[in-house]
Amino acid sequence: MDKFMDKLVDVNGAVYSVVWGPIALVLLIGTGILMTFLTKFFQITHIGHWFKKTIGSIFNKSISGHTDEKDKSISQFQSMCTALAATVGVGNIAGVASAIATGGAGAVFWMWVAAFFGMMTGFSENVLGIFYRRKNDQGEWCGGAMYYLRDGLGSKKGCKWLGKLLATLFAIFTVFAAFGIGNMGQVNKIVANIQAAFKIESLSKVVLYTDGESSVTLYSALIGAVILILAGLIILGGVKRIGAVAEKIVPVMVVLYVVGSFVLIGVNYDMIGTAFYNIFKTAFSPVAAVGGTFGYLVSVVITQGFKRGVFSNEAGLGSSVMVHCSGKIKEPVRQGMWSIFEVFVDTIVVCTMTALVILTSGVFDFTTGTVAKGAGSEATLVASAFDTVFSIGGVNIGSMFIAVAIFLFAFTTILGWSHYGAKAFEYLFGSKATVVYKVIFVLMIMSGALMTSSIAWDISDTFNGLMMFPNLIGIISMSGLVVKITNNYIDRKLKGKDVRPMLSAYPEVTQEVMEYED
């Protein structure tokens, strides 16, 4: 068994190095750059419009109003919250800490760059997702990379087999990623942080299993059981229940975390200028804390920034498309703008708050470009930063706050990814089979709570990255269509031209959604 696990680790390591290697990251960022130029920098030139049509319209009933019980779709706001639930996760806290600990303060700059271009990658995949979505036999909207690969790319001359192959591969990769990074990995992080912040010795002393290096305790199992019950009640209720929960939790958790971060940064306001100075300076001239050539150090900083940015906002992976397509949406471009907003909130807002928390609190040493002595490891770096301000009478309230934040972030990620996996499973095996998938998904939560090895997390990272390749091929091959749909929207909505709307690839769907409110 040990030999098998060692071999599995080696194989996964080899695949991972390619999936998240420089070439793949260049392809990912390159797609964002391509779509940015083709759409004439839509995220900047129409910033006022997409802000107005997203967060600026949440009190509009057509955006935030709930659909009736007979309607299988969810509101635009619910679809955005569900997508944010899956993207705003552990990566916004632990991922940013890892990027800074490995690549220094300069990695934050490259996270911003990845987010800027990622906005248009996310925009493009969601425009295509809405354009090619269809309803299943249950009356639910179904869409995602697998559909625009099969029906969009597959409709091109000589590409029918390629479209089907890439669609199937994407669905398979999504199912595996959902069980890993969207389930077990998130649960494992929740359990570890709760046990560290809220110690209950009587439960921690009861060891259920040990592999010699780490142990599974009764405390781990009880936390896992609670998560399983809570998640099960929501996930088995379907996308409408997930959306209803997400729209309540996501805004609250984001606001609380940002407010807590603002307080800490405000206390250390005199370090804000130093933090930004080092972010921009070391983005191009990293501190040589360890041996290595200048070129190598720069590549590490850029790679860490790009990689963690993508891990955080998921733009280009094709994941959020599956929940966006479940909404009661008329205009593909309107939902694409929600994707721009999601990347903005996830990386530009939440990740930046995390970065400033670390860089202004003294837990990072600008001189050496490494974590300060006594600040702990990268896994506890944000908690250590919060403890510098939020500690009373020896009680580390900051660590408790971060444990709760990680719980909310990770738990909502589980909900979002359960829907992604369900839609991929439906594509492979039909809508009736999704019940089986959901039950298995919920039961696998206990595996995450009882894991003692990181192999499941590492493998899920690989599958998460593998989703990117077929999705990006689809975006690039249909980039011209994205531009046509975008220009059609601009002509109608912003320039007042009387042109036929491009709402769907299918006439019957166009006829149906024409009745939806804008």
C-alpha cells in the first residue's frame, strides 16, 4: 500500500507540474489578455455600466427577486452568491498567505494582474455558457463548458469529435475536483482550524486513528458529523436551497471579513504606505532571501501571484459557469458582467484585504522577504496577524475570528462545488443520476474530516487545473462569437440601435427568455 501511495504521489506531482506549470499559466493569462483586447478592455471602458448592472442593481426585483416555487431557476443575485460561495474560500486566506510566504509581497501585484485579465476570461466563459445552455427533462437550466464545447466548438467544421471529447473530459475533471478541492480539502481545513482555535482537550485526547505523524480524534469526527448534517440538509434540497442559503451567508461573511481586516489595517495605518511600496517594488525586484538568480526569483514571484490568483477566483477554470446558467437570465452579457464583479470582489477586494493584514501587522519581514520569526507558518499567518490586534487577556480572539471565517468560506465553497459536480455528473449520466451523486458527495464530507494525508488535496488541485485546458480551448476557439454577442449587447443597450438580440444559439430558447425581465 505504501508503494502504491508513493507512486500515486509521484505521478500526481508530475502531472501537477505541467497543469500548474509556466506554460499553462501563460495560456491562462494569455486567454485573458486576448479577450481583454478583443472586447476593447470591456472591464475598464464599461466599468460604470457593469457596476450599475451588478451590485448597483441588487435592489431591482428582476435581479434579486426570488423565482416562484414552480420555476426551477434561481435569481441572478442568487446565482452570483452561489458562484462567490464557491470561489471565496480558503484560497482568499491561506492561499494569499502562501503566495506572500513563498513569493514575497510582490506576488500580490501579480495576483492583481491575474485578476484584471481574469475578469474577461470569466466574462467570456459565462457569455458562452448562457448562450449555449438548454433545459433538462426536469425543467432546470443546464449549461457550462461541456455544453459550449460540444455544441459550440463541435459545430465547427471537422471539430464534432473534438468538441465531444473535450466536453466529456471537462465533466470528468469537474466531478473529481468537486470531491477533492470542493469537498474533502475544504472540510479538512475547517476541522484543522476549529481544533486549533477552539481547543477541547477532552475530545482531542480520544484518538480514533493515527498514522504515526498525525492523528484523527473524536473532536475531528464530531466536527465532520456536524458539517455533514448541515451540508446534507442544504445540498439535497437542490440548487434553489443552495442559492437561498448562499444569498444570506455570502454577503455577511464577506462584509465581516473585510470589516475585521479594515480594523486591523486601520490600527496599523502607518504601515499601509510601506506595504504598497514593497508590493510594487518586489514585484519586479524580489528580495533574495534564499539563493537563486534574479531571473529565477522574479519567475517565482510572478508564478506564485498568478497561481494563487487563479486558485482564488477560478476565472478560466469554467467552474462558475455551471451555476450562472441556473439563473433566470435573459442576456448572456449581463451574466458575464456578474462574473467580472465576482473576480473583482474575490481578488481585488478580499485577497487584497488579506495581503494588507499580513503586510501591515508585522508578521512579515520586508528586509528578508520572509515570514517574521515567531509568526508561525504560512498556514497560521493570517491568524497570527489578527492576534496582534485582537487579543484580550491572553485569549487569541483573532485566531478564533479567522477559524470562523475559514469555516464560513470553506462551508459555502462546499455548497457551490456540490452544484458544479452535480451538473458535470448530470452531463455524463443524466439528470436522474444526480441524486446518487449528491448523496455520495455529502457522505464524502466525513472523509475530509478524517483525512491525515494531503494527497487528496494535492490530487484535487491537479483535477481542478485540468478543467482549465478544455475550457480555454473552447473560449479561444469561440472568441469571435463572444465579441459578436458583446458588440450586439453594446449596440442595443448602450447605443440604442435596433438590431436583433443575440440571446441564445437556439431559437426556442431565445423565444422563451425574451419574456424574462432585463
